[in-house]
Amino acid sequence: MESLDAKMLELLEGSVELAQKVSEYVIKSGGKRIRPRIALAVSKGLGLDEKDTLDLAASIELIHTASLIHDDIVDLAEKRRNNPTVVMRWGPELAVLSGDFLFIRALRVIASKRLEMVDYVAKVVEDMVKAEILQEAVRGTVHLDVETYYKIIDGKTGRLFGASFALPAYYLEKLFWRELDRAGTLVGRAFQIVDDVLDYFPGTGKDRFKDLLNGKTTLPLILYTERYGSSLVEKALREPTEDNLLELFERMKNAGVFREAVGIARDFVDESLRKVSSLPFESEEVVKLVSGYFERVFAKFENLSS
């Protein structure tokens, strides 16, 4: 992905020195790059030229990077990818401004490609923000319904995956761009469900129980409380000792809710790829990329849960 990172850094040239320094710090810290990789695969299947392909993929990743900076401010996160977060290294003021800068630079690049795309991408970002606001509104709510949970994760994660699938087709004025958007949103939903499951397990490289301790009710917890009530959950939140957290984890694991949630994610991936495969473009590389990614993620879950 060196060419993608180089393109992202190129798009930041000419900015205020400190803003560029902060942005480069985040970009060079790495990441899965699954969203721009999807955009690259879709673009290839549509026959888009290399410059436009890289511009669109890099813009998607700039938006994702901006959202991570802002997420870390909200969560007061200390580390991301084993590095200090922007908010911890430079403070909240510069972190907010840096995230804003990346959003605007991405929109400017998209506008330079085709002005009508700005409205679509701006709506995607708007939905991401609305979902984060909804998540804050229900933070600490143990008895969250599944529909609200899906609304949150479709907005904060699914919508940008949708754009990763759809933006190249939108740019080329393909009538099936909306179907690609929906397929991408389902992939994003599955991505977030698995991420929420892995939050409970050790050995993932992330702070264990972070979502739970931050008051975020995710699918495994919803499935558990629907069947067994919330008393053990409330105890773990009221007294978040290692013993209480591990007792909750073992109860949830024995109840099978982690495996059930992963099975639901798998179904969403399958539904998405069936939709993609039915569309009139060369989708083999997209299907291979997405299915390969989730095969590895599901295998990771199997290893951790065994």
C-alpha cells in the first residue's frame, strides 16, 4: 500500500506545517487500509484509470483517519496502533483541528474529481457524526435494542464502507452505485460486530473490555442481557474489578453469544458478496479481498475463543 500512503501524503502537501506534521504522524502509523483497498478493487473492476483510482481511495482513507482522530478525542484514548494518539501527543485543540483539516482536504479532492460527489460524501460524513451522537446519547444503556445498535454501527462504520464500495461507481455514473453502497454498508456492519466481539478477548492488541468500560453496549452484550438479564453486567460496571469482568466474560462465552454474534456478521458478509457478485462489473477481486479479509478475522476469533 506504499502508493496509497504516498498519494495521501501528496494530497496533504501545501498545508500548514504543523497540520501536515500531525496528519503524516497518523498516516505513517499504518492500519488495515481495508476501506481504500476495497475502493481500489472496485475501481479496477470498473476500469477506472490509476490517478482517479488513487485519488478516490486516498480520500476515503483521509476521511477514515479524520474520524479516528475525533474518536480518540471523545474516548480520551491514550494509544492507537501502539502509538500515542494525536490528542495525547498534541492536545485536544490541535487534534480537533487536524481531524477537521483531513475531512476538508478529502472533500476538496473529491470535488476536484466531480462536484456532485461532494453531496454524497458529505451525507456519508453527516451520517457518521449522527451515529456518534446517538451512541453518546445511549452510552451506559445496558438494555439497548438491536435496531438501535445497527443504526449506530451502520452510521459510524457502515456508511464509510458503503462509500468505499460505491464512490468509484458514482464517479463513473454507474446506475448500480446504490447497490454497491448497500453492500458496503453490510460489510461495515459485519466489520464492527466482529470488532465489538474481539473487545472482550485478550491478545488482540487493544485494551480489553474498553467498549464495556466506556459504556458502549454492543451486540454480544445485547444478546446476553436479552436472555439472562443485566444484574451481572451492572455489577461489572459498578465494580469493574478484574474478577467481575472475567466472570462476565466467562458467562457470556459459555452462553455462546460471542459465537452467535460472529455468525450474524458472517451472514451479513455473505449477503453483501452475493449482492456484489450480481452486479454488472468485474467483481472477482472485490469478492476475493473481502472474503479473504473476513476469513482471517473469523480464524482469529476461533483461535482466541478456543
